[in-house]
Amino acid sequence: MDNIRTYADDLLQFFHQRYKDCLRSLAHELVHHLQNERGDLMGMGPTVQGYAQKDKHMREMEREAYEKGNMCFRDYEDGLKQ
């Protein structure tokens, strides 16, 4: 019985982490949507491997998406804990 309980606890933790990963990714992509609405992504080339390392503007777009997306998610999580 302890093995089943341990397995169930591990499984719940796994799905909880995947849920958080999905929400964090969604927040990141919503920042990209905002960038697109502002016109910041106009005229960009294809997002091939390494684009964020080679193009300064796109690197800044990724930095903003990581920063604002993660902070938005962090604020959401902190709000749940209150």
C-alpha cells in the first residue's frame, strides 16, 4: 500500500509541475503576443535555431518575454499562497 501511495504522490507532483510549466510558457508567449501587437516583431526573419543569439533586437524580445512572463507567473503563484 505504501508503494501505491508513494507512486500516487509522485504522479501528482509530476502533473503539478507540468501544469506550472504550461502556465509559465503561456505567460511567455502572451508577452510575445503583446510585442506583436506593439509592432515590435514587424519585419523579423524566421525564428531558426540561434536567432535569439544572432539578432540583438530578437534577443531583447526574448529577454522581455522571459522577464515579464516569469514575473507575471510568479505574481500569480504568490497570489495563490496568500
